[in-house]
Amino acid sequence: MTTADPHPATPSEPRSETRELASELAHLAVRIAQGAGEVVRSGRSEAVAGGSGFATETKSSASDLVTAVDKASERYIVAQLRAARPGDGLRGEEGTDEAGTTGVRWVIDPIDGTVNFVLGLPHYSVSIAAQLDGTTIAACVLDGASGDFYWAALGGGAWRRDVRLHGPRSVPVAEMVVGTGFTYQAHERARQGEVLAAVLPEIANLRRLGSAALDLCLVAAGQLDAFYEFGINEWDVAAGLLVAKEAGVALSGLRGRPAAAPFVAAAGPAHAAGFFALLERAGADLVP
């Protein structure tokens, strides 16, 4: 029997001042994400037009890439946040780590899906989340290729531009189209292959798109029925989790744990219990 909570992770009604702050920070996140999206798109255009390609570095493995554009995007986001809210804390994938004095901390992924970005595959994003005393209250995930954006404020719903999101269609596990992702470490991917072999016969089909932030937004928008991934970092999913939560999506880290790094799972509430139970049986959260 699954120990995961099958119900949507809807927060208790936030206080009015928290709702006001969440709305303010969400609109700020949208504005800054849109500016960062311009940095990303112009950086890609310049690299392609110049014919020299992208200067890349590696992090955890040879396939874990970072480009000068990742760093430029993070510099832009950090500068904009410092100007708008100089007392807030900051944490970014490319090294920003600053304590704040306001209780607000921003979690930044300047390009989620860098490999897609380098290859020209149109599934990468800018992800910005604001946390108040450790709880995410505002978020924006911007589709770097199209310029479309998803955003949410605690207690205020989830949106794609000005269209409210209501989560995925209600289908049983056997009919679900599920998104997932894999780590950069070979031994972990081998174990994830075993998990996939157990999960795939039980669902309709699988998609591996390459940006966890966007994948969670696609569940919120009903374009994926469910999602799971092991090996993610806080900046990969901080924004996407709030968008999914505010759309009414059920979230879990399995075995009674909340959805948070290093493992998250998401599905529509009607059939989430069955999906989470399948993942538990497969050991999707236990990759070494």
C-alpha cells in the first residue's frame, strides 16, 4: 500500500499580507524572467550567427553542461533582484548564494535544460521562485524558446500568461502519458533504466523532454498526465512545483515525504495514489 498522499498539496489559506506579497513577487518574477529570456535568446542567436558555437564547461559529468549564456542569464536575474529587493536572499544554479535579511529568498535556474539549449531543441526554461521563510510563495517558469510563461502566487492559482491552469485530465494510470528525466551519472542512469522498465508497461507512454521546470508546468496545463524524476536540485523545481500545486496537481516525494529535491512526483488528484504506488513499487525514489 502506498504511503504517499494522493490529494492535491493545496496550502492552507495564506494571510492577506502573505497573499499580497506573493502577488507582488510573482509579478516581479514574471518581469525578470521575461528579461532573462531575452538574454538567453539573444545569446543563442549571437552564438549561432557567429558560427563558433557555444563555449561550454562541464560540471558533474561530461554531459552536464554550462554555457556563458547560463552565467549571463543568472547575472541578469541577480542584478534585477538586487535592484528591486536589495535585502532578499539569493540562490542560483551557477553559484549565487547570498543570505538575506527580509525572510525572502529567491531560487534561480537561469537555464533549465542547457543541453536542449545548446542543441537547439525547443524545451528549456528560465525558472525563478520566491520563498518566504522556506515556503515558496511566488514563481515564474518562462519557456526560453517560445517566450510563453507560467506563473503562480500562493493562494492565487496557476496561470499560463492570463489563462488559469487546472491540472491534467483525469485518466487512470494505464492511460497516463508521463514525463520523466535522468541524471548525469552513469550508475544512476542504469538504475533509472530499471525503474523505467518497471513503470513503462503500466502506463500509456513516456516523454523525456529535458526541463523539469517546464515538465511540471505541462502537468499543470494538462499537456502531461504525470511526472516523476530523481536527482533534481532545488532550483530545478522550486518554481514548477508551485505552479503545479496551485493548479491542483497532487505532489509527492513518496513514502510520506514531500515533493522536494532529490525526488518529485506529480499527477492529477483522482489517480495520483495509484501512480505514486507504482513509483514506490519500482523504487523510483531509491536510485543510489
